[in-house]
Amino acid sequence: MESSVLLSQNKLTTQTLPFVVRMASQGDLDDVAALRSNAYGKHMPKLGATLREPEESDYELGCEVMVARFQDLRGSLLGTLRTRAECVQTPCLCKPPSGDRPSIEGSVWLRRPDCA
């Protein structure tokens, strides 16, 4: 069970969070795809329709998909996060992010020289 620590009036208290974050299993990826499809589909129906299946990026070397699930009997999916390692080995095997989605470029001091 995950918890967060709060500092209140110089006392340390613990609060239980109603969800758990963990690495996605193969079985989670269908739920992840459905959540992405619904979220994008509300504003861009054509894009939402293309996201009904897990994406290739979900399986790429250096990518990790995490899921947050409520701690109730149903274990409903609350949210997802996909991370991409800048480099997973030398030489760099990373591909640039696809152009249909925004990407965050890391700070200069975080970049490895072999991954220019």
C-alpha cells in the first residue's frame, strides 16, 4: 500500500493514497490503450480511433509503461505514464518521438554525449 508523508505543524503524518503505481504487465496494456483512446478521442476522434491497440512504443527497448490503479475491488485504471530512456546502450538505439504527440526535451546537463 502506497502512502505519502505530510508535514503539518511540525508533526510528521502519513496518509494512505487510494491508488497504487506499478509497472504495466502485458495484460495492462489493453486497458492502457483503451484509456488513451478514450482520452484523445474526446477531442480528436480520428486520433482516438487509432489508439485502440497498444502502440509499438509500448514494447520498444528503453520504454517503460506504468499504471496507476485504484485500490478498490475493481482496480480501475486511474492513469498511465510511458517513459523513454534517452539511451539504453552504446551505440544509442533511441528513435526520436513520433510527430503526432508532444515530447519534452531533457535539460542539457542530463544529456549523454554519446546520444547527441
